[in-house]
Amino acid sequence: MIPSLKVGPYTVIALADGEGPFFSARSEAFPDATSEQWAAADRFDPGALDTDGRWWLRFRAFAIRGDRGVTLVDAGIGPADGPAASWAPVPGALPASLAAAGIEPSDVDTVVLTHLHTDHVGWAVVGGEQARPFFPNAEYLLQQAEFDAIEAVNPQLRSSLIDPLRGTGQLRLLKGETPLRGGERVLATPGHTPGHQSVLVEAGRERVAVTGDVLVHAIQLLHPDLAYAHEMDPARARASREQLLLHGRSADTLHLATPHLTEPFVDGRPGTEAVRNGVPR
């Protein structure tokens, strides 16, 4: 059964695309983490450690189905010849996961690309030399700040992703917080990359934050001050994590929809185990 959460008129659906070991030791990815912090993270998310002691990553996207359409947040690791092929477990299973959820690529009207790392854009454009958007009816949303920083973030994506989307008129650049046509909100959450963005789904006092890489491991949920080696601006990334978690203060529930943790949905509301272990009140 495909994991999902119902929030008012929205259903947030976790779409598996793959899983595999990270390309470097987790101690290198989080060099300031202590043994006590690792122990707490392993209790919280034991599935993130394989039998050889490697950081085991899940790769997933999320669909938000509402009364006014379908929004996809991120586009996974992609096919065997996709941009993440050098390090991620391609080919990804996102097309099959979409089909299992009853979603055709043509049903998706909005694709939010949280940032320009290859494991988040893999199915956005396919076809190699005959490049075409995989979601033919969708508007693809990217922060202007991410577009402006493409040479620093991932220059290879200019020709393989940006140019094809511009060629079909499907790329839209955002500047900060933006409401979506389905009623969700894009939030600017920079730091991991200059134009990183997340998506907030709200209904009354219930909220789901689709995080992107604001946090990539449970250790950053338990200790959001910890920097990740692949954050381009660790101070801004920390501020974005803390700000995203603060959305739980005024909500009865805050679920975090995460691309890389073992469980796709974790509780991020104040008063949970995560908060007692380090998330600011």
C-alpha cells in the first residue's frame, strides 16, 4: 500500500523512486555529530543504517492530490541514463509509483523542483537528445535564486533540464513564498542550495511540510543545528530548518514529508520525541 496522509481536501502521497547507500561515510557527511547524537538518530530511524554501517538513503517524491489538480514535489533519481546515474540507484521507480497511485504523467499540472541536485530532477525531462518533459501538462516551478546559481549548483542541468523546459514554455521562476494553484504554498528554504524551496500543505490547524533537503537525515531533525557537508550555506540551511519546524507551533499537527528518511512521514510538531531531543521550542 502506498503511504499517504489526508489533510483536509488534500492527499499527500509518498512515491518511492529507489534506495541505496550514500556515496561517503555518514561521519563525513555530518562531521560535527557526536556518538550520542548518532545513537539517538539510530533509535529514531534505525532503517537509515545498513548492516555494513553505511548511511542507507531512500529516494522519493511526493504527489499532492487536491480538488484543483495534482502537484508533484520533486522528480526523483530518473532513468538509467539520467543525471544522477553516476551515484544514485537508477533506474528509479517513480513512473511505476505514480501508476500505482492512479496518477498519469499527464494528470500532473504542477511540478515543484525543490532544488537542482540530480536526485531531485531525474524524471523532470527525459529522452536524451530527444529531450521532452516527462509531465507534458505541468508547469515546472523553480526559485529564481536557484536558477541564478545554476553554475555553482549544477551547471550540467542548464542544457539537459532548463533549456528543454524553457523550450516548451513550461518553466516558471518564483521569488520567495508563492501560493500554488491547488492551494498549497511554496516556501523559500535556502541554504542547502541558494534557491532551495519546500511546500506547505494546510487545512485548518493541520499541516504537512514537504521538506526537500532542508533535512536529509534524522540527526538533523533531532539536532537541527548540525551542518551537513553538502549544504552550500550551513548557517542559512540551519535557519531554514528551524523556521520550517516552527510551523508546528501554531498547528495541531505538523507532519514532515521527507525524501530521504526511512519513513516518508514523521511528526515534527512541538511536544514530540524529536522536539524533546533538540528541536527549538
